[in-house]
Amino acid sequence: MSMRSLLSSFQDVRVIDRNVPCDKEPTKILLEDQRRPVMFNDLNGAKAAGNLWSSRERVAAALGLKKEKLTESLVDAMSSPRKPKEISDPDWRDSISDDFDLMKLPLPKYYPKDGGRYVTAGVAIADYEGKRNISFHRLMLMDSHRFAIRLVPRHLFTMHQMSMRKGKDLKVAFCVGVCPSVLLAGAVSTDYAVDEMEVASAIRYHGLKKDIEVARTDSGLMVPAHSEYVIEGRLTSELVDEGPFVDITGTYDSVRKQPVFEVDRVYRRKDPIFHLVLPGGLEHYLLMGLPREPVIFKTVRQVVPRVHGVRLTEGGCCWLHGVVSITKNKEGDAMNAAMAAFSGHASMKKVTIVDNDVDIFDDQSVEWAEATRFQASRSLLVVNNAAGSSLDPSTDGTTSKVAIDATKPLGVKEGFEKAALE
């Protein structure tokens, strides 16, 4: 499905027809109401859209799912990958250019101290020695043909290192303007051998009963057929300063030496729309945090069979704080669930365990459970000197983790349940 089709299905899109400068102005507009999608008709002479996936409801609807079933559907997709469907006439072949100028793309400089203009919704696709990888990476614009890429030491980093040891650049295609199934698959944590494109196809099939369609670029990389843009090139051995950049916590990430992505060609569909993810915004939260929830779900379910839901909260940047709903079989299950949650997402530093009658998507409901079912003297666990998230500015190399058991005593209802009309 194209970005234009998705936008037409939304009821509350805000359209900006005037020319919008790239320097910080898009950020001001996106921040005015992050839950409302924004369509820019003239951002550096091109079309762009942001705040697309800033609510769970919108993500779920696009995938044909209910909000409450998103996490379990991701769990199922990760355990049952599906082959994508290859086609020969992808949308992005409407325009192919070897003579391009990246400076003309609708790329904002989001915040004053940013190192430059950034691609924030690019899903990188690489294939090395038969292993395909899909992952999210930001790109800082350097000049007409080059970006600096932020590579964390995971799968694409590993591929790049192996390729460099053989003295070769690594072929990569960055896809912008893809459906949420690809976006979520690009952020899941899987084993190195897993093909995230097959996870994306399974996510899409779970709700919509349709597989992801893919097609090959001129260099042979298999990418989503309905991407708005495909930016194809090579990760080189050259290192440059990348950053500063505002990360998920809304604070500036540090400057690091990072590889250069040299672009060879740019593919576009007709009248394309460039996807913008506001750094540190709600869409950034969900696209980064939602794919972590199924891992937490699975690890908790290993110690407590009845797990009803997992949510990384917006107040914790969908990264540092979480809530897990369970049904206890015995006292102590809540703390076992909390420790399992920490092992499933090592960056999380606070988790609250609640009963199934508490709505984990309602912050007031969760706080009510903490207020009426929790006592720090017997229901609080603090783990000191643990490894935490490098994105948390309060850490000094290690962190303290807090687990809150906000469940009612097993088998006791009197005094712990809200009054309700019969």
C-alpha cells in the first residue's frame, strides 16, 4: 500500500500547502499535535509526511489488528516467518536516477544542535553471504552523494565488518515510505540467521492475509515493492563524525566516528512522499518500542504462563519503563515476571506488574493499581549496578532497576476491586 493510500485512509490529516524550510520548521509543525498526521506538500520542493504511526490504534488498524492484540501478533510473526512475494514491476521503478543530488531531498534539520539534515525513517536492507538483514539506521546528509550512518554493533554492523575485512564495500539499500509491517520488522530483535523480511510478511499476513511484495534493485537487493523511495549504495570503510542527534529520550546523542554511506542511485515512485519520523517524538517511541514488547512477552511467559499484555510506556519513552499484565498462579509470580521482563529488554529500568483487570494502556489505571495494591516495604525490588541503556542520560555506566508488584494478594478480592454496578 502506498503512503498516499494510507494517508487517504486517515481522517485527521493536517495538510501544509505552503513552502516549509528544512531548518527546524518541520519540527515545530509536527510538535503542535503529534497524534495528528501531517502532510507537507512543499518541503524543499518535495512532498513529505510525519506523525503517521504516532498511535497504537493507527498502527493496529493499518495491520488489520486490534490494539490489544498487537504484541501477541508480533510474537506469532516472529515465531512463524513467511516468504515474501517477489514481483517484477515495483512502484519505485517509476523513476531511476544515477544523476541525483541528495541535497534536494526533503530532509529536515530537526533540532538546533543536530549535526545536519537527517533521514529518520530509512529501513536499511543488506544481503551478505546469503543472509538478508533489515534494520533501522539514521542517516546524516553530508553532500550530494553521501550520508554518514549511525551503526550500532548489531547485525548490519557485523555484515559491514565482515565485508571490510575482505576489502569490499557492503551493498545496502535504504527504503523510505514503507508500510508499518516493514517498519516494525526492521526494529525487532532477532537471531542473526532470521530474515526480517519474512517476519514483515508474517506481520502483514497475520491481520490482512496478504504477504509483503518485494522486488530486486539493479544491484540485486530485494526490497519492499511499494516503497516511496529506494536509496541504493554502499557502506564504505571511510569514517566521519556523525551527530549530534536527538535520540528517543529527547536528549542529544554524542558525536561518534561512523561509516560513510555512498549512494549510487535513487529510485522513486511517481509523485513520492518522504516519511519523516520526529526524533524523540511519539512515532519514534512506537516504532522503536513496540517491536521490543513481543520479546518481553515471550520471556515473561516462560516463568508465568498467563501473560495478558506488555506495554512500554510513552512516559518512559517506550524504552525505559514498562507495564506487564499477568494472572498469578502463586505468590512471587509478579517478581519472577518482573525479572524476566528485565532480561527480555535490558534497557528497561522500571517495570510494573499488574493484574488482568488493570488496563495497561491507561496510565491512570496503572497508577491506580500502584496506589491501591502496592506497598514499597514488601512489593518493591531494586536491582543496583545493572547494565542499562546508553540512551538514558542518568546512567554512569550502570543503572538501578525498579520492579513494582502492583498485583492484589492471590485469592483476595475484598477491598482490592473497584466497585461496579451489577
